[in-house]
Amino acid sequence: MVKRMGLIALALIVILAGGWFLLNKNHASQPPGTTLAHTCVKQEGAPACGKLLVFSKTAGFRHASIGAAIAAIKKLATEHGVEADFTEDANMFTFTKLKQYNAVVFLLTSGEVFDSQQQQALMQYVHAGGGYAGVHSASDTEHSWPWYGKLVGAFFLSHPAVSQATIDVVDAAHPSTSMLPVHWSRTDEWYNFATNPRASVHVLLQVDEHTYKGGTMGADHPIAWYHSFEGGRAWYSALGHTSESYSEPLFLAHLWGGISYAAGWA
């Protein structure tokens, strides 16, 4: 009996030792200085677990929904324990200032908003691993800068009047689409793009041109996508023209999921 008990104890020791070895082996296999992607949820009493720069400068068309969009992202950031700075000042775009942020959000920007030094700062930020999230007219920004066109994925070309249409979810596994119905009917301003971005991005959503008038891209009409880009992460959604969008729970979940991907939190 004593011998049997001793064997059982020895077996337990071997099992525990093996578990400890595997745990430490897996931990050691992580490259130094890396962290796993995580959801940014601030613990009560702790400092913010992430930081965003939300940029809404316009040098072209200015959306009436900018105020509602800013208010919505402020609320989302607070709910998720994220610090967010809001600006229309392009002088924020120096690498020294940008490197404090997990992602920059181009919120309804338009026109030529940067000088050459500010362009270089955004490039350096992305090359250093920074995140970019573009909302709606972010694709109607910096048309004369080819690098930005590659970052956002495609430039805006035209749109019909605001109307209801059906969006088809192409990839439901992304944090910006996992909550959406397979066929999502909503009212927005449906962008046509100068080029189809599919060859260089991962498409998340496409709009069904049979469900509205004014589409010019045919059966393959991407409307939201993401991609890894030159060391950073980029996510874009053409949705969000209307002020009402920023009180829609599904749209807000889509928006925050995209921002979280860009920031590296999801």
C-alpha cells in the first residue's frame, strides 16, 4: 500500500513538472518586446489602456455629421477605457506626437489636408507599426498623394443620393463584422470608388447594387475592408455619412471593431 501511494505521488510530481516546463517554454517562445493582441478594456481605477488620435480636418466637403461622429467616438472610447484626442490641426502630424497613439482615425476628413512634412510623419508612423482607421470620406482625402491612396485602399469617385441598400457580409470573422447580419439593410451614402481595392485588401463588406440606384462598380462593390500595410494596420469603412449612423448600435459596433483592429486591440 505504501509503495502504491509512493508511485501515485511520483506520478503527480512528474505531471506538475511537465506542466511547469511547457508553460515556461511557451512563454519563452514569445519574441522579446512583443505583446499579444488584446481587447482594450480599462480596469477600474487604472489608467487608460490605449490612446487614439481622431482627426476630422476638412479641406473639401464638410459633413454635417462630424459633430455626431465625434460625440459617438468619445462615448465609445470612455466605455472601453481608451483615451482619445480629437483635432482638426494637421500640426499634430509629427512622428514625435503620433507615436503616442495606437491608431489614428480619419473621421470624415476631405480634401488636401497635409503638407509634405505631415505626409512624411504619417508614413513614418505607419512604418513603425501604427494603425489607421478611415471613415467614409477618409477616401475623399489627399487625392494627389498616391501613398495615401494605397493606405486607405481606394479613392472615392462618386455617389448617388442617400438611399437604403443591402450590404452583404463577406467576412464575418473580423471584429468589425462579427456582430452584423449576413444581409444588412441600412440607409447611407453609397460610394463608388476610382478603382476596385479587392486585389490589395481583404474585403469585409460589399454593397448589393441591385438594391439601390447609382452604383457603378457592378457585382463586386467593396464597401469596407482592412489590410496590413508597410508595417502598420489599415481599416476603412465607407459607411457613416448620416448623423443618424452615429446612434445606430450595429454601425457603432462596426466602427469600434474597425478602430480596435487598427489599434491592435482585436
